[in-house]
Amino acid sequence: MKFGSFACALATSAALLPTAALADDPRDPTRRGAAARERDRAIIKRMNQDQLAHVRQRDARNWQSYREARDTYADAHAEYARKMAAWRRAVAACDAGRWEYCDD
């Protein structure tokens, strides 16, 4: 059974290999003309422009996420600084003898 599966996979690979190897043959006479080169150039240019647009959209999303995270961090840090300042004032008041600020 294993040999049959292996033979089938080998036969399929052997059948597909020549077409894949000759998919873009530079010696193909239909590829030598100026029109074919111009068509390829236009296709490649369009593909490059599409990819550039995709990358720019992805980067814009990433920068937006970064800005949101930065703003969230800044807000959280400001809140932490306010709480620490209040705590320090309470400690100073406790040290000064104001017992109502001395919590356990």
C-alpha cells in the first residue's frame, strides 16, 4: 500500500515537473517580441504599485496602533504620577504628626 502511494506521488510529481520548469522559458519565441516585454513591464509595474499601496496601508494601520498605545501609556503614566504624588503627600503629613493620614 505504501509503495502504491509513493509511486502515485512520484508519477504526479514527474508529470507536473516539466510544466513548472518551462513556465517562463526565455527561449520561448512568443516571449521575444517588444509587445510581450511591454505587456510584462506593465503587469510588473501594476503589481509593484498594488504591493506599495498594500504596504502603505499596513504601515498606516501600524502607526495608528502605535499612537493609540503611546497615548494610552501616557495617560496611565500620568495617573500613576498623580497617585504617587498624593501618596507622598500623605506620607509627609503622617511623618509630620497628622495621624489621620497614617493608614495601616
